[in-house]
Amino acid sequence: MSEINIRRKHGKSLPEARKAAEHLASELEDDLDMSYSWDGDVLHFERTGVKGQLTLDKTDVAIDIKLGFLFSAFKPTIEKEVHKFFDENFPV
């Protein structure tokens, strides 16, 4: 099993950060058929072969993704897309 762990400052209010995270969740659901749910300020998402969570606090956003065997080959591409999303939605 392969993992992706990224943490960075978000420079937004918590409601703004949650709105950006909800945008990510919506894209994951639409594009990759992932299901998601919120537990406080933690967004859990999953589909067959991928499971993860995005955690928000007042200053930081963190994403932890576990990739199953088949998805581990796509780790560099997925990691690149996460950084791109963070750059666009959580600029410092």
C-alpha cells in the first residue's frame, strides 16, 4: 500500500477553507466516483482502491491518502494533482 501525505498552511478562514475542501470533494465524487462525508473538520473520502481524509484547522490543511496496489502506480500523478489543487485553492 502506498501513501500520500501533504500538509500546508491555507491562509483562509475556516469556513473558506471548508468551502474549498467541499469543492475538492465534489470533484472527487463527479470525476472519480468517490463517496465522501464530513466528521467535524475532517473530510473522509473513498472508493475501491483509494481511501483518505482531508483535515482542516485554523491555519493548516492536510491530506492523507492510502492507495491500494493498483492505484500505487499512479502515485506521482495523484500527488501532482493534489499539489496543483492546493496551489489553486489554498494559496499561501
